[in-house]
Amino acid sequence: MTTTSPTLTAERADLLELLQTSRHFLRFTVQGLTDEQARQRTTASELTLGGLIKHVARIEAGWARFAIEGPEAVAAPQDEAGYADWADGHRLLPGETLEGALAEYEAVAARTDELVRTLDLDASFPLPEAPWFPPGAQRSVRRTFLHIAAETGQHAGHADILRESLDGQKTMG
């Protein structure tokens, strides 16, 4: 499943740059926040800045596991406990800190980056059965890393709106 060459190809370098750029914009939005600010809802949405960091770290970790293990790594929750855990992954819980969520995100990102450098990008796995995936669909490892970057970028945009609503700070201007 891993490549035998330690050479960083242009494609792998591009994937790493895309991931790192998406992550940068997400992390930028939470600079200087307190834990209380990171927990604060600033729009009609349930989303919070700390919750987004935690969610993106969990989602990235799950898709990175998918690139190794296949569909079980990203299967939808199957019971009430699974859904509760999924919901808890969208918010900072008592005792959790923004600093801790960012540290976890950094660890997840480092692991993903190592996989980008080493996995066979052409390997493919079936997607789990879910209403949001076409029946019988497959995803390559390459497409999985692109999905992580796209989802991170999408959530960075959400975070930018939340931060601007919180204190007027804008990521891009």
C-alpha cells in the first residue's frame, strides 16, 4: 500500500501544499481566541470556532484512516452512542481547550502529511453505504487527500464567518 520511493514527486508536493494552505486558513481564524470565545456561537448555526477545529481534525483523521483501512474508517454512526460521539466532535467539551484541539489537529495533520508522502495514490477503496455517496462508489487515495483539503477549505470559510461575527476579524482582508 505504500510507495517504495522516498522521492517527493511534484504531485505529492502539490497535495501537501494544498492541505497545508487549507489548514493555515482554518488555524488563522482562531488566533488569539480564549477558550470561551472558541465555544461561543456567533450565528444561528450551532457551529463554534473551537468545534470546527475539533471537527476538522476528527474528519481528517477518519479520511486518513480510510486511505489505509477502507470504508469502516468513515462509516456513519450506527447507534445512539455513535451519534452522541459524532455530536461531541463538533464542540469543545468541558475540560477541553482550544490549545488542546489545535495540538490534536497538528498531530493529525502530521500523520496525514506522512501518508501523502508514502501511500500509493492510485489505491482505491469502496465508499461506505450512505445517502450522500452513490451506491457502489469508490474513492482513490489521491481523491481522499483532495477531499480532505476541500473539506478543510470549506470549513475555513465557515470559520471566517464565525470569527468575523465574533469580533470583526477577517482572514482574507
